[in-house]
Amino acid sequence: MERERPSVAERLVHALDLPPEVLLNVPKTTLIGNVQVLVENHLGLLQYDPRAMRIRTARGELVITGAGLRIGSILPRELVVDGRIVHVELRR
């Protein structure tokens, strides 16, 4: 099976040793214990529920499940989910 060639942006990120989220618009997800998830480069909130949140990203849908979930903050490129985090999944 033939591998897909990296794009110019991907090669540039690698050559300059830059974080991928800077040029490639990939989501950066930071899990802090089981109490908070920080999602950078999100494209919007699809579902808001105390047990599940779905967040749109350029690479798919990020699904966060748990208990007592709430939006800690939401900015154009950054979203914080607080609560008891049980599961984080990227669905493509």
C-alpha cells in the first residue's frame, strides 16, 4: 500500500520543528486529570449535555463523556470543559 505524501505545510512544520496545531489547524486537546479538558482549534460545539459534549474539529468530532460536564469557557479558538471526565474520543 502506497503511503500518502506529506503536504507542504506538514513538511514545513516538521522542518521548522513547529507544533502541528500552529499551521495545520489540528485540534490540540489537553486533559487535566479527570476534571478538565482544554480543546484548542475547535470549530464549534455540536452537543451540550451534562453527560456528553460533542465538539467539531478540523479532524473530526471530539466526544467527551462524563458527569456534571459544563462549559468552563468558550472562545473562538479555545473551549474548556469542566466536570468529571470519563472518556475522550476523536471520531473521524
